[in-house]
Amino acid sequence: MLKTLLAVFCATFGLVTASPGQVPDTSVHAVPGAQYALALYDSATTESQHLYNGPQYFIYDSQAPEHQFYSSEEWQTGSVYYDGQLFNQVPLLYDIVRDQVVIKYVKGVGNVILQSEKVHYFQIFPGGAPHHFIRCEARAGHGLRTGFYDVLYNGTSTVLARRIKERLEQVGTSKVTVEFPYKDIFYLKKNGKYQPVHSKKSVLALMQDQKKPVKQYLKQHNISFKENREAAIITLATYYDQLTNP
């Protein structure tokens, strides 16, 4: 029934569905009627969607001064490409301690953990800026562990960020305080492999063929890794691609 209903919407509005395991072209948003068709489908099948069939999620350490989520502990409206289907306007939380995507059950009480292996990507907008997370599976020679990665730059070079928090307990004289220290691990793709980068030196080491002009660009534009390491890595990757792919 669900497949039949979706097929009708796709035929009516000219949508193209992706093959299993294939991330669809997000330019579908530019197709007239595409977003309306998807929203209509979501609305018509809310109660029976397999999107809501995961295990229940309980927000732990709710009294802690810090939280386990990426950017905000408030629900963020985003989108998720799940098990071959795109869902828009979904309330999301991303638990970066457990590396789990959580959605709010729209009718009734309870939160649901999405099955990570079925999440191809999801997008949220903390602070108004889009963050596009993709699911990567570990494989030999690739350089990444299995998990979700924030796509910071996607050109000939690719820059990814692994957003991480750890749950730590600080034992005091009268109580235990839970903290969630945060860190980012950045990766730059070079020759088909993702290499961790954390400093100017580590980035330049992967750009040996253009090291001189890249260093000059750093100096001319006063790019500081200390002030904003993430922005600096993205800027250098973008410039390196301009040099190598004129």
C-alpha cells in the first residue's frame, strides 16, 4: 500500500526515486511539486511509516548542566534520507555520544532511535546554517570509522568532521556531576583516502604539490588555524582544488 501510494505521487509530480543504497540527487527540491508530493506522502502515511519503528530513546542525564547532543538539546526541524526514502520537516536530535539520530514521534509520547545503517544522510540547521551528515561505513584503505560525518566541503577534495562528545562523571564530596566534553576530528580526502588533519602543518603535508602557493595564500589572507581551525581547513581545501583543477 505504501509503495503504491508513493508511486502515484511520484508519477503525478514527476519525481525520480533512488535505487536501494543510492543517495538521491537533492536537486529534486527544485522540481515543481516535489516538496509538496513528499510532504503529502509523509502526512498520509505518518502512523504506518517504518520511520517510527525503531527502539524508544530516553534522554539520559537530563539534569546535567551539559548535554549529549550536537549543537543544541532543543529539537531541530530537519530532513532524513532513511531506508531509501526522503522525509522532510522531521524533528531531529543527534546524540553524538552514542552517534544516534533521534526523531520525535509526531503523534503520541516518545522518541525513536533511527537504525543507523538505514540512515543514508540527514540535515539539520543549528543556528540557521545547514549541516549535512552522511553515514560512512569503515572499509580497508578508506581511513574512516563507521559513523556519521558532517560534510564541510565536497569538491575534488572533501572535508569531513566527526562531531564527538564523551560522557564523563566528576565525583565530588556530595554528588556526581556529569559532563560532556566536546571535540571535532577533521578529515581531508587525498588520493581516495581520508586523512585526519588538525593543524596547518598536517594540511600542508597533504598538499605538497602546491605547498608554496598554498602557504602564500595563507599569509596573504591572514588565515589562522588558532582562531578557526574548521574554516581554515575548508578554505585551504577549496583553494587547493582551484589550483589543481583550473
